[in-house]
Amino acid sequence: MELDLKRHLPGTVTITARAELTTGQHHRRITHFPSNKNKSAVGCTVLQHSDFCIHLEYEPRVTGYCSRPGKIRFEKTNQCYSPDFCALFDEGHMVFYELLKPTTVILQVEKDRQSGLRALFSEAGLNLEIIMLASISQSPKTHNLRHLYHHALHGTSEGARRVVATINNFDSDEVSVQHLLSSGHPAKDIAYSIFYQMTSVNLSQPFNLDTRLRSS
């Protein structure tokens, strides 16, 4: 799915699309993330960017997204900027993202650059979020979501609803993964129910057979 970003931009801002990522460069590989929301692969220049894709897939308000959306030019100041990601939300607005390595944030010149970027986007009526890569790639939640997402790709909403029905008919409010598997529910449908938030678990803790699900 190709995002029509120009339709969401104000008249004072233009965007020029960048070439689609197909092959890597010397010492740099391309990761193609299988996006369910976009119904196509999303090319990422850094492996950690595919972890960010996981979070965009998990956010129910996001309807579509892309990496390397293009070069944005602000007509008023003639400044240009190329964000790492852009996401469209169901409310009709979009958000641009820059993903940073930890070492760059401590430099004063970098702090000034970020402050200037935020002001530039805000003046144009656009949203920019600057996110630390470490807060994504090193979190237990990301590890769990990555595991659940790739299992959920083969699950179905019908199977997930059967998982929810089993939980609702159980004596307790919570049911373990082991019990659901023993009841005949495939792992892919259990994962689907969690990732698409039909059931809920504590994603900050290691996910295993003893993890307990409850109906959302």
C-alpha cells in the first residue's frame, strides 16, 4: 500500500519521494519487514528500524506507515529535512519520526538541531516525534511483540475469537498460555489475540507458557 502523503500536507510544505530500497550498500544490509497493515514489505536501512515497524503495527490507531517517506521542504524558510518514518492515523492526521542513536543525543549541537526541527514542524502544523532507538530495541516489550507478531501473521481473527471465548468461559479471569495450548488453540491464534489486543498480557515480563492472558 502506497501512502498518499501529499494529500495530508499543508500548502506551505512539499515532499519529494526517495527511491525505493531494493538492495543494500557496502557494510549495510536492507531489512524487508513484512507489514500486515501496508500489505507489502517495508524496507529498512537499519535492523532496529524494523523493531519500530513492530510498534507501528501494534498501535491500533495507525492505519499505514512508511520508512524513508522523502525529503520535506518548508517553503517559508526553504529548509529541507528527511525523516526516518511517517505514519497515518485513523483520526486523519500523520506523524513523522526520527529515530536516534543514544550517543547523538548528549551533544549540545544535536539538542539545538532537535529543538529547531520541532519548531519548524510545529510552525507548519505538522507533528514530529524524535525517538531513541535504544528505548525500542532494548525493551522486553519489543522482544515480546516481535515474537507475537511473526506468529500472528499466520493466525486468524476467527481463531483469536475462540481464544477469547475460552478465557471468558474459564473459572478465573486469567488463563495461561499452557492451558490454551492444551485446550487445542494453535499458538498462532493465541499470538493473534494478544498482538491485535483482543486479549491482554503483561508485555514488560518474559513471555512463556506460564504467561497469563485475560480478555481485553
